[in-house]
Amino acid sequence: RKLGYGSLSTPSAASQVVLNTTIMDEQMEGLKTHFENIVKAAQSHVRRDELWKRVLYGGLPTSMHLLSCAEFQELLQLVTISPLEHFDPKLTALQNQTKRWYRDFILALEERFNDSFKSFENSTDIYTVIINEGWHDMFVMLISDRDGHQQGLYAVYRKPKEGGIPYEERNLTANIEAEQQHISDVINFACCYLWVSVVEETPSLSPRLRNGSRNEK
């Protein structure tokens, strides 16, 4: 017997049509969601790159405006952040410093890294950025708030990273060296500043160190 449209009147054929339609609807909905996610990811990357460029070049004699603190906080949601305590555990001591110490430390950072220093502030938070002049896809950031909490140093990467370098660039030796050198420069400066602070706050220790230095000479 030839099957025609009349065969759809049977319960089994009608059920099959409904099932096929449901499957197609689910597949179409899945494709729609997939493409929406692709568009959202692309828009997020465009926004991230726009904000990142303004961190690097905003405020310079260019057409780019310097980021507001709110925009910088938005950028932090779109990038990869790694605590520098992973590189040097001694940096955990940063979390125990006073507001006055942080204020002086930020001034010292600005003096030491003047050409690459940026700062973003609002009523509660201070974000200090040290641009990596050797590799513009990462920078070092100090976070401190005006109440003396949530303080620390971080490496910030524009793209997801593997071993400190974005996945598609992980074999570029020059970038690895620039990353490590920049992190080392900031860590060494921070540790030195911490050490000097301890010496200055310990009067009985300072003369010994000074006398020791003279004896060595």
C-alpha cells in the first residue's frame, strides 16, 4: 500500500512527526544559543581590547580618553588576574601594612616607575598600574582600599594565559622574558621597600645595620 498524507492520520505517524518537529526545534534553539554566545564573546573581546588600549594610551597626547575607575573595574572582569604572591610568598606581608604605609608605597612606585605609572581611584578603592613597556599584553597592579583591606600585587593579562603567557603566544621567548623581567622589577622593589620599612620601624636594628655596613667597608 502506498503511503500518502492520509498515513499521518495514524497515531504512530502523527507521533513521529511531532517527535521530529520537537527535535528540529531543539536543534534550532541550540544553534541560536550557540551563535548568541559567539556574538557575546566577540563583543566582550572588543570591549576588553578597547578598555585595555585606553589603559596603555589613555591620557597621553592622543585621542583616547583615560579610563574612569568604573571602566577599569569593568576591564578587570574581562581579563586574567594572578596574585604575585605565587611568585614570591614574602609579598603576603603587603596585606598587613597600614594605610599610611600604602600611601607612601604608592608614591614610591610612582617615582620609581614614573613613565609607566597609572592610577585609578574612587571613593573606596585605589588601583595602581605599572605598565609593562616590553610587552603590552600584561601589567602589574596594586590594589588597596581606603580602609586598609584587600591589598596586594597582581599580574594582569589581556588574554587567558598558560604558564604566564597567552596560549597562542606561549612560545614567544621575548614576551616571556619581558613578563618575567617586569614582574621581577616590581617584586624586587616591593620587597626592598618592605625591608627598609621594617628597618626604619626598628630603631635598635638600624644602628647595627649602619655599623655593619661601615665595618664591611
